[in-house]
Amino acid sequence: MDDLARDPRQIGNLIRRIRKKQGLSQTQLGEKAGLRQETISLIETGNPSTTLETILSVLAALDLEFRMVLRSKGRAADIEEIF
């Protein structure tokens, strides 16, 4: 799976979609990540103050990894169409 996210809202959308695909509630994901359900909700709504450490905990709980690649030349609006 290669999903692209360039801002907190897109990251939140991806996390929500993958959480649901795995059949987890926000509470269950929070328990797996050592976080509160409220924190998962904030992440999924694109809270820009979420720390990288928190995002990495959620990704690990979902059995995902963080990768960085060179930015494509597409416009932001093109990326929005993915979601």
C-alpha cells in the first residue's frame, strides 16, 4: 500500500481509513498505541499539534511504517482526489 499524505488532515484520513479497514474502534486503537480515544479522534480530524512521537505510536499500532520520498510534481488538489 502506497498512500500519500502531505498535511495533518490527510494523515488523519489515512489513519482513520486503515483503522476501520482493520476493524478497530478508536478506543481499541488507542489501547494498542497507549493513547486515549480522544487523542485518536484528534489525530483523525487532522489536529496539527499532534507530535511525531504520537503519530509513530499510532502507525506502529496499525503495523505501518513512516517513509519519506521526494515530493512529486503534482498539485495539492490532485492529491486531494486520492482521498
